[in-house]
Amino acid sequence: MRNTYLAAMALVVGIGCAREERAPDTSAAAAAASSATDRARAAATIANAIAANPAAADSILTANSHTRESFQRLMYDIAADSALSAAYTAAKAP
């Protein structure tokens, strides 16, 4: 029984040491972060256009593939993320 236990432990250690270490895929994370930042900048552009011509808000949203509800959800998502909020603020006209 003791020999079986030792053999099993040696097998576990051997498999654990033989495993190849893989670097995390940073390109996918960078692409997702870039995409989110682009969405924040686009939201700022839309907000700037609406601020310049409030009467055309619905047509501006439609031209940018948004409804009032989808744009509001996007704004909540941006507000919930400090990096996206910073990107939005940087792109928003004063």
C-alpha cells in the first residue's frame, strides 16, 4: 500500500513538473480594452452631436445604431468603469 501511495505521489509530481507553462494571451485582452475604449469615445461623439442639436437626438442615435434605451445602457456601462469614464471624459467636448 505504501509503495502504491509513493508511486502515485511521484506520478503527480512528475506530471505537475512536466506541464508546460503558457503565457497569458494578452492580445485578446488588449483588443477587448481597445474596443471598449472606442465605444466610450463613440459615445462621447454621439453626446457631443446631441448637445449641439438636441432636437435631432433621435436621428443622431439612429444614425449611430442606437435607441434611447441602448445609448442609456452604454452610458451606464461607461459610468461603471473608471477607465471608460476617463476615455469618455477626454473625448467629450466641454
